[in-house]
Amino acid sequence: MLEQLHEVLANVCIKTKCRLIEFSGESDHVHLLVDFHPDNNLSALVGSLKSASSRIIQKEFREHLATFYKKPVLWSSSYYVASTGGAPIEKIKQYIKSQEAPKE
């Protein structure tokens, strides 16, 4: 499921002139490092990422997700965004890679 989610999110980024640099998921959230194009609206990008991934993942993994979710909703309405500022990209990538992946 994480591989499919990564592919969907990367495709949304490409379509919005952004680039998904790093991705990792945990049992209750995901981490994305995105090279954000300044022409974009941040909340619109997050909305696109959530809606496209929710639609596709729910369609492909409906039976598996039904054991965890009672409603047809994959994501909560909240999200957290931080600018990396002067932090080295390799450190950010390392942090994202170090997150525990959920057990299937």
C-alpha cells in the first residue's frame, strides 16, 4: 500500500510542478519532503495530495481498509507543514527514512 501511495503522491507533485523528494509512512501518518514550486498554493497542493491519494488507495485497498475505517475517509482534515529553511536536505531525508513503517 505504501508503494502505491508513494506513486500517487509523486504523480500529484509532478502535475503541480513540484517534486516528491522523500516519502515514508507510519501506521497513522506519512512524511513527505516536497520541493514546492512557488506558483502553487500550499493548501491547494495538500488538498490535491489528500484527495487523489484517498480516492485511489480506497479503491485499490477497500477490503483491507474496511477493517480499520468505518467511514470512507482516509485522511483527517489536518496537516502539518514546515519549511526546511537552512537545514541540509540529506538530514531531512534521513529523518523521513528513519520513521517506522507500519507492519502489514
